[in-house]
Amino acid sequence: MNPARLKLVLAALWLVPAAGLLAAEAWQGRVLAALPVGGARLPLSWLFLAFAAFNLLRWWAGRSTRASGERWRAFRERPRRRDAGTDADPDLRFDDPPR
């Protein structure tokens, strides 16, 4: 499977339980599942949303990196032009010994 597509699938897999828990919590008016963190309780729906956002961020970063890499590769492999009618300046040729 394509790694970029896998990141989107993982984001969707985290988003589905997050949406379900958020809907159930909104319907019942209380937090259904939470993790104790310090003295507070962290709702699992927020944790699932954070994981989904993290995977979406990984997908977006991969896309932007791949796009910039393709632009750089196209720039490096562009055809080089040289004017056929002009000769190189002999004063700027450093591969020949000095006169």
C-alpha cells in the first residue's frame, strides 16, 4: 500500500471512533471514557482526534515534501542551453595554464 494513502487510512480509523465518542458524549451530556492524566481526566475522544490530526499532518508533510522534491528534480534535470554563436572568453578558462 502507498505510504501516503496509509496515513490517510490511519487518520480515518482514528477519526471514526472520535466522532462516535463525541456524538455519544454530546447526546448523553457526560464523558463516557477518559484517561486519568495527573489530577484531570482526558476524554478518549480528544485523544483519538489528536491521533487523527497527527496522521493528517504526516500525510500533508509528505505531500508537500514530495512536491518540492519533484520541483527540485525538474529544475536539476532541465535541459541546459548554450549559445552556439559565441565562443567562451579565453580569460575565463581556468583549465588551461596561464599565458
